[in-house]
Amino acid sequence: MPSFVAETPAASAEATAAYYARKLAFETDCWDVHASLAAGNSDFVLLDVRSPALYAAAHVPGAINLPHGKMTAHRMSEWPADTLFVVYCAGPHCNGTDKAALRLARLGLQGKVMIGGMTGWADEGFSFETSPAAAAA
């Protein structure tokens, strides 16, 4: 009798490769964002989609505060149409990144979710910065 793990057969190598390639097209992680920013290779715009007050208290260095509700066609036209946006919020318990990624897609823009958000960033031991509270335009 197989274990509970093996009770459902594993996917084929081809199906597994396709699944994870597709998954990685939608997300990135805190380490990859940090390493890219540290190397000066920021070929993406990092968006903190939390409230201005939470952003002011602590945020990922280099992030721009833009709550998903403020992502309009007019506001997003500040960047070239082929810009890759990376969005994050508080952490795994927050769906702000999902709402932001959906809004970006509906605007015809590319986006990835930084899985883990602020919680993941802290878990990796990366530092935050603070700034004066300012309403997102």
C-alpha cells in the first residue's frame, strides 16, 4: 500500500516543468528582488500596494507606494507600456498583491507578485526604510 504522499501519482517531468515555468511567470520572491536591486539590475518597478501610512512606517527600499485602487490608466501611463511591475503588500495573509496584479493585467500591463511581501522580506533578514507619509496621487 503506498504512502499518503505516493497515493496520488506524481506528475510527469514535462507537466511539472510546464507548471513551474508558468508559476514563475506570475511571481518572484524577496531574495530575487533584493539581489536584483543590490546589483543595480532593476529592470522592473517595485510597487508597495499598501496604504500610504503603512508605507511610511516601513517599506522595501526602492519601492514606490501605489495602492491598487490608485492604479489607473492615467497613473500607469507614467511608465513605458512594456514596464514590468513587481507588487507586494503585507504578506501571505494579504490579497492586495493579487488585486494589484489583476488591475495591472486589466490595464494591459505586465506584473509579478513578490511572494511573501513585507513578511517574507523580514524573514529573509532584509532591512526596511521609512519615509514621511504622503498620499499616493
